[in-house]
Amino acid sequence: MHRHQGFTLIELLLAITLLGLVMALAYGGLRSITRSTDSADELMQQQTHMRATQQFIHRQLVRALPLSYWVDNDDQRLMFEGERDWIQFVAPMPGYLGAGGPQVQRLELARDAGGAYQLQLSHVPLLAYEDGSMRDAEPFVLLRNIEDGGFEFKGQDDQGELTDWESGWETPTTLPVAINLRLSMADDARVSWPQLYAALRIDSTSGRLQQTDGRDAVLRSLLNQ
């Protein structure tokens, strides 16, 4: 009679230990792959959101209308106001936002609760606009995690030549020729803001579409900055 020998206790413990190590390594690799995939998806979503935000802002700026939204104490018909951290103008809103007709829009760099800047949009129908009504409008946050930034404006001098970029718009009764929005994102944002130059389509002095050659000259000037 021959007896069959089984595994010893030490062999079983060694096999279980090796199996545990293999499973731990496999689980660690799976978690690493999952984190990499999630990180790539998050980065792609941030980039997509950044592009969509820039396209939306560019679309609104180039469609600014030479319509006054208020008459101040000096009987000036305000058409466009702008400082380094905010601008206010009239333009149509996209139909998918459910806001038809010309809207008085305000783009503003404002501090959030953590002290960082965020780019936000407020809008009020032109026919319903009154002085101070923009303060009652609920702003919609377009972009967060902004470290610094500001608007710049380019106009025309008396000879029709383009001026240098200015951090404030001094003639609210006319539209600027072009607008620049510079933003630097916080380190944890992981994405950078592409340069945004917007040459307005409407000539505020005539209320008509700018001639193609005039717009081309503006665009060439912007690209050479």
C-alpha cells in the first residue's frame, strides 16, 4: 500500500502569500490605470469647457450691437462700458439659453469665496434694463480657477488709425474696434487660457457691418501683437 503525500502547511502558506502578492500587484496596476484614465478624462473635460467658454465669449463680443442701454446725467447714450475687470454691452443671446432679443450683458472678473477670480456673465433684456438692474441679475459662472486677468480695448484715433491696447474704454457712446481678454489660470487648473482677440462686426459710427478690408486690417493688427 502506498500513501499519497499532500502539501505541507508551509507550502500552503507560501502559495497563499504568493497569490496575495500577485493579486495586490494586479489590483495596484488596475487602480493606476483607472486613475490615469480618470485624470485624462478630467483634463479633456476641462479643455472642452475652456474651448466652449472662449467660443461663447468671442461670439458675444463680435456680435455687440451699437444700441444704447442707458442715458447718463450728461445725456450720453451709453453703448459700451469697459474697465480692466468688467465690460457691459448689448448683444443677442443664443437661442438655446432661452433669452431672446438684445440683452444688456456684463462680463466680469469677480472674486469667489476662496479668493480666486471667476469669470461670470449677467444679462438683462434691453427693454427691461434700468440703472442698477444688473446688480439684481443672478450671474452665471463661465470659468473658475483664474489667478489674474483683464480686458483690453482698441479703438481708432481721429485719423482712423488703430490705437494701442488700453485697460479702460473712455468713450462709452461708441463701440471699441477690438477687445482682448487675457487670463492666467491657477496652477491647479491644469489648462491654459488661449489668447482671445475679438474684432467687432459692427461699426458703431455707422451702425453697419464693417467692411471686409477694414476687419481684415484689424485682424492682421491683432495677430501681429
